[in-house]
Amino acid sequence: MNDVVGALDGIKVLDFSRVFAGPAAAQIFGDLGADVIKIEAPVGGDEARHLGLTEGTDPRLGVSASYLALNRNKRSIALDLQTPAGRDVACRLIEKSDVLLHNFRPGAMTKWRMDYPAMSARNPRLVYGEFFAYGPSGPLRDFGANDLALQAHSGLMSLTGEPDRPPVRVGSAIIDLHGSLAMVSAVLAALLSRERTGKGQRVEASLLLSSAHLVNYFYSEYWIDGVVRKAMGTANHLSVPNQVFPTADGNVVIIAPSDAMWDRCARALDAELLDRPEYKTVRDRQTRRAEVIEAISSVTRRLPSHEIVARLGAVKVNVAKLNNIGEAAEHEQLQAAGGVASFEFGGETVKAVSSPFRLEGTPTQVYRAPPQLDEHRDEVLADFGYAGDEIANLAANGAFGAPAPARKTGTKA
Amino acid sequence: MNDVVGALDGIKVLDFSRVFAGPAAAQIFGDLGADVIKIEAPVGGDEARHLGLTEGTDPRLGVSASYLALNRNKRSIALDLQTPAGRDVACRLIEKSDVLLHNFRPGAMTKWRMDYPAMSARNPRLVYGEFFAYGPSGPLRDFGANDLALQAHSGLMSLTGEPDRPPVRVGSAIIDLHGSLAMVSAVLAALLSRERTGKGQRVEASLLLSSAHLVNYFYSEYWIDGVVRKAMGTANHLSVPNQVFPTADGNVVIIAPSDAMWDRCARALDAELLDRPEYKTVRDRQTRRAEVIEAISSVTRRLPSHEIVARLGAVKVNVAKLNNIGEAAEHEQLQAAGGVASFEFGGETVKAVSSPFRLEGTPTQVYRAPPQLDEHRDEVLADFGYAGDEIANLAANGAFGAPAPARKTGTKA
């Protein structure tokens, strides 16, 4: 069903996951050329379709921006896993697939007899990817959690904020998204291993492991030296300057960790004020942190951001303008770097962020817009060898959700 | 040199990268069983070895915590790529390796005749991984940048902080670390592709693509609806409660996005105060945001964090304690989830964070502590077929750094 030759061409991925980390991982497999089938609950489907939408505020496209951000290159089929018929279909799909992803709570797949031991018995080549909040064992295994919970639990939040003010969250679901790449890495490693062994395996990612990886060097520092770092606004403990400075029309970050870079920075901004013997070394600038920062600020406040970026960029000092989301999304560098994917949806051209890498020989591509719920039921089932009368029979047994308008029965297996 | 059968057993990785994203990626390959060779500048080596260390403040282990966090499962050889002899050695190693990683500025590898066209001509199976700041082309291609610069450029910083106060940085180098997993994903996908095609390829990751992926749904929202989100402290626009609340002894996050979860939350905390008809629906709670938050806070301020976590956890409401770095690193869940790796270094057992996933069939392992600079020169060169007199000749020509008479030779087998 796709003629793109991607790195994962021919790989079939069944994605039972919802909301963020799982769908984000599945989309990357799709971008790489895998055939990704999104298996959704018949009523409402992936909750991300409606995330942040309330009655009366639906955007014109009918689904949320986050759904459109993370669900291209997939087909959708609705299966009611609460019914034996729905699970039968799921198992038959799993038998003929390479990768399964899910983020059900620990125990759900076992209850449904779709856990790894059961599925690998029917398909030993299966790579079975499980997303957890805190992992499948340990004292917090049954705790629900989301990105924000792990920002708090992991200590990331304790590092983020102004000194002596309340902690703040990272404004984006970075632990989910980092977890998605962790799962992609694990699944690809397992597929590589399968090339040699012929066997699949169970792999897992979790918000906990993702969050710990994102603060790994802080844990190391604590374990080695007992240091507990705290939030420092936009600064950090490594060097000065290495933070935000106000400009005449906004903010910039200036980073000059080495003495040579500081030297160029000072001369490019205001030699008289900044190129002074008492600021020459890293040690000097750390000792006089407040004074150095105020001196730099007194210069930057007089200049527009673009002027500071131009001056410092020209002398190879790390500098960047603090953009808002719109400025960042529209910056031509993003397009130039291959960061924008686009597709047709609801009669419009919709832009989205590409997978965060480029493969020159087998480039990622967009060959399919995000699916409507259950859009590909017949097509997917035909691919997996179902005949028309079988499908009708499954439908009558509730495999795809309520078989009749009035249905309200049999919600549990 | 290692008898662990990991998913990447038999894969040789040459890592020319420094500091964060590259070494973090290489470590994951090592955890997966690849033979990772870290190629460092003869003077000082990877700058991360000394990051944050200044004279007189060296920790007892002699290298930085961040170096120890990201460099296990590697061997080290020092090569001076400024010399023809050093580059000759590098090229001979590249000829017999599977993966190369580097994060030199655009153009450096071409100047040294070690770019992808040159190297693939000598080793068509090579997967050549390049890390960039903003990518190899486009208006910002020559700008230097680091994690903080991309936090600012990408708009992530504009989402992070208290409302109506200055933006703050995410306290950890999350764009670097996310970029490391992007590179791992790209390289593994390219290795899988090679299984079918027999050919390697050039792949790339960048801080720009990493940062864009971390805020992808905000860009989508902007592109689709023109919305420019701003920082909201620990709250977000999706639901109430979904943020930090003060407790008698610290802080917790409470997340109850659905009405059913709110119902359980309200009754578990204080039914009389919170289980009220005017707070029943998501819409109600968003309309009365300030009032609801104050009502919840008036309850949480009276209770210790552990009590709130226990009560809400018991009724399946998402809740977490806001830990500092020490509390998070020591929490037994991290160990239970497989999040802790350890090794012997400098006569001590050193703990570090594991790779952010688990593979049941081919588990990650620690088989080597982070190397000393140039620790494995003789061993690595022997592996690649160099004879003793060749090595002496290369040394005389500066391949391994200034051929000073006083050099300590042959420190490791």
C-alpha cells in the first residue's frame, strides 16, 4: 500500500497505544516506511483526537492539533478489545505483524490473553513494545502518571524555574516525546537482533526511564558528590555568560563558555565596557557573576535582538534569539533543515514537524495523512486475509464496536 | 573484547563526537553491545571530561559527573586529526567499522577528506552519522549553538516559566539528550536498511530537529489555528487540576483531566469542599480555574505529600510528589525499573542512569567503565591490524598528539 522504499519498508507495526508517546513512536516508524496500523477504541478512538477540544471550540479540521502532529503515515481500524471477537481480530493481526506497541496499564494485556508470552507463542518473530508509566514492577508500578507527574517525580521540575520562586513545568510534554524515541530505539535494536537470531523479543520504555535519562548527569553528580542542583532561571552553574539577556525588543541567549569566546563576545558587544582584565577568565566571571551579567545586560538592552545575533554570530559566539512558538515555527531554518512535513487533510494543506533525523539513502516521507477513526477497516482486514462474510460476522459480534445503533450491552469480557 | 551478546553485538562504532548528544548516543550503542571506540583530541580529550570542573574543584574521581554519566562501554584512543598521520589512522579505522558519529562543524570533515563521499567510497557499508546545531544548510548553518540556544530558538523557553515573568530554561540539556536518541534511531534504521541493501548511508540529527520534535504539537497548533501558547507556570491549557499544589511539607502534582477522575479526586481529598456541583465538568473547572485551584490548595496545604499521594494513588488519580534530584535518584522505583547502571571507576562503585529502555531478550549491560583518555590505543590499533613498528612510526608523525619524549607509553593491554 505504499511504494516508498524507506528504511522500514515491509515492516508491519500494530499500534494499540493512545495519546502521546506511543503514537509519536509509531509515526516515526511510519515516516521510515513501515506499514503502521493504528488500533483504536470504537467510541472516540485515540483520546488525542479530542485533546484540548471542548464543545464549541472544535477547530475547523475536527481533530486536535496534537493528533495531527503525531498520526500521519498510519491506517486506522477500530477494534473493541473488550469483546472476544475484537481480540480475535487483534490476535490474527499480531500473528502476521513485526511490531506491536501498547501503553495499557500493567496487567491489561495479560487479562486479555494478549501478553508477550501468549503472542510470541503465535508469532516468535514479534517485537512486543510496552510503554509504562513507572515500569512493570516496583512500588509505583500501579500508579497512573503522565508527563507532568514524571517532571515532578524525576526532579526535572526542581531544576526548572527562577531561583527562590516556585518550580515550573517544562512547557511541552518532553518526557513523553523522549520516551517515544526510546521506544523507537529499542524496537529497532530488537529488529536488528532479529536479523541474526530470527527471534523477536519484548521491549519496554517508560516515562520513568525517559525522565531519568533526561536528567542523567544530575543523578550522576548526586550519586558521586552528593550535590543537589536547583533551578537557576535561565543560567546554569557551568559558565558566565550562559543565559538570557534582555534586548531593546525582546531577549537573546548568549553562551561564551571559554575565555577565547568571551574575548570575542566582549569585543563584539562593547569592548570598552566588557573587555576588561577582571572579567578575563571563567573563574573571574563566575566570581563576579552578578556584575558581569549586569554589564552585559546594560549593553544588550540598547540593541535590537537581530543586531546582537548578527554581531555575535559573525565572531562565532553562540547566540540565539528567544523566539515565541510562531516565530520558531515560521523560521526559514526549520524548512531548510528538513523539519517540516506536510499533507492534505480536510481539504487543506497541513504542516507538521518531521521526524527528528534525516536518512539520506532512505529518506522519510509522508505518504498518508492522519486517518479518520476506523477509516481503513476493510482495507486492513483484506490485507490480513479476511473475507467479506467473516468481516460481517465479526461485526455482528461486536469486534468493531456496537454492531447496532441501539447497542449498549456486553462491555466486559 | 566483550562476551556480552547484545542486540548490536559485532557492530563497530567510531565516535568522534564530543560533550553531550554524540557521546550519549554512542553510549546507548555500547549498552546494546556494540564495540564503541571514542576518538578524542590528544590534549584534554572530550571537553566533557572537565565540564564544570575548574582548578581546585576537581572531584576526587578526576573527571566530571557528566563524563561518567555518558561514557561507559567505550574504549578511547587519542588521534590528532590535524595531522595527516592522525587522519590516516582514522580512515583505516573507518574502513573497517559499521558506524561513524561526529559533531564537527559543517565543512570540517570535508576539509579533512573524511566526509561521507570519501569514506563511503572506502567503506560502502558505513553508516555515517552527523550531528549539527541547525543542520548542514540554511541561513543558520554556520551558527554555533548549544542546548540553551535551541531552547531559546525553538520556542520551548517561551512555553516555560511563570505567567507574566521572565522565561526560564529547562534545567537539563534535554535537547542534546533527545537529539542523542534521534541519532540512535536514525543509525539503527540505517543498519536495518543495510541488512537488505548491503549499503550504508549518511544520516543526520541536529539540535534544531530535536528541539522542533520536542514542541511539535505547539507548532502544529500554530500552523493550523495561529495559536501562540505561552508559559503557564506548572499549569496548562488542557484541564484543571493539572499542576503543582503546595502541601504541608513540599509539593505534589495532581492531574485529573476527566470528570470521573475529578470526582474520585474531590472525594478522596475533601468531599465537602471539593465534590460540588459547580465543579463537576471540565468546562466548569476551566471557567472557575482560580477558584478550583484555591479550593484544592486549601486542602493540600494541610496534608503531608505522602498522605496526598497515598490517598489519590489509591483511587487511581494521577499524582506525584515533587522530588529534588537526590530524592529522585534515590527512589527505589528507579532501581526496580532497571534505571540504574553501575561500574567500578577510580576504586569506587559509580552509579549512572541506564539507557532509557529495556530489551528482555538482549538486555543492555555494563561491561566497561568510562575510559581514561587514550587508554586503549594499543589494544584498538591491534584490533585493526596495526603492527608495533607501524604504531611507533605513526606516533613519530604526531598521529596520537605531539610526539613528546616524555610520553607515558603502553598503559593498557
